Amino acid sequence: MTTAQLQASDVSFRYGEEWTVREATFSVESREVVAICGRSGAGKSTLLHVAAGLVAPDSGALTCRGVGYDELSESRRADFRLRNFGLVFQFGDLIPELTLVENVELALRLTGTRKRPARERAMAALDQVGIAHLAAKQSGSVSGGELQRAAIARAVVHEPAVVFADEPTGALDDKNSERVVELLFDVARAQGAAVLLVTHDRQIAAACDRILTIADGQLV
């Protein structure tokens, strides 16, 4: 029997006067990769951001491993997100002044992990995505594909319950896109994480276990 890592029940979110997500209900299981697809402006990224706890829903419920994190205060939700979720965005969003290994270990240091074990785990994560040899390079000096690999390492270094990815290959060429997606799926599944990603790429969506299609803020 599989375990639901993430459960959304009748989740709605309003931006101004417009309901950008309306009564979304879905779950993502351990080791399952689920894509969110739809036209531009349909609400894909908003749904992902709500599910990831980056913003609180106006109604409905969100649980991760049985914990209702939508009910937490903003500060407690941020701490819950830091410990249980991994995030990968389109442009990596690493700190350019830090080296790759410093960016990855920061995800652990913020949860109280001591420097030496944090560095060891960060190096292991970089090795897992094939760029341990670039650990000392600043994130602003590597290629887009290498940057996204580092972003994946940062997202999974603390072995999260769920990895959220918002157009993780949108800035990459086809070759790098394929490799980055394979790494994301392989590493997350190996750790038992669930993956929820937004993509407009049909090939990437086809490689996922399931596809959620959203139109005008509603799952269809």
C-alpha cells in the first residue's frame, strides 16, 4: 500500500478579486511524479505555490504525512516547508555569491545541522547529480544545466517528503532538459519523495506517472 505524502482537499486561492485556484483536490504518493499542465495563466504555478506552502489557501486543507500545514502560522509554515519540502525553480535561484556546495549545505544549516556533517551531505548530494567536481565554483559561474543540477541537490539534500518543481527545465536546451528531469525523478524516487511539477513540455509530462490538467483555476 502506498503512502500519500501530499494531500490537497478542496483548496482554493484568491488573488485580489479573482479565484486563481478553485476547489482543487488531489494527492501525490511516495515515489510518484505528478505533472501539473495547462495553458499559460491557467493557475499552474499558483496551485504549486499553494501546495508548497509558499502562500496559504483561502479555503480547503493541505496535509503532508498527516500534518495540516495550511493551518500553521506563517513562521511555523516556513519552518515546516524548510524541513519537509524541496523546491526547484526555473532559473535555479541559487545565491550567486556562494559556491555550489555552500548553496546546497545552506538548506541543512538552516535546520540546525552542524557545518561538517552539512558539508559532507552537500558534497554527497552534488555527487549524486554528477557535479561534485564543481563544488567550489560560484553558482554564477556555471552553465544553466549545471545550475539546475545544483538546485536539485539543494532540494533533496535533506531528504524531503515532497519535491516541488516549477518549470525546472524552462531555461534549458533539450539535451540538458532531459538529463535534469531524469536526475530529478531518479533522486527523488530513490529517497521515497513525492514530486509535483509544473511543466508545459509534453515530453516531460508524458514521463510522469500522472498528469493533473488545470483550466481557469480548476482541475479538469
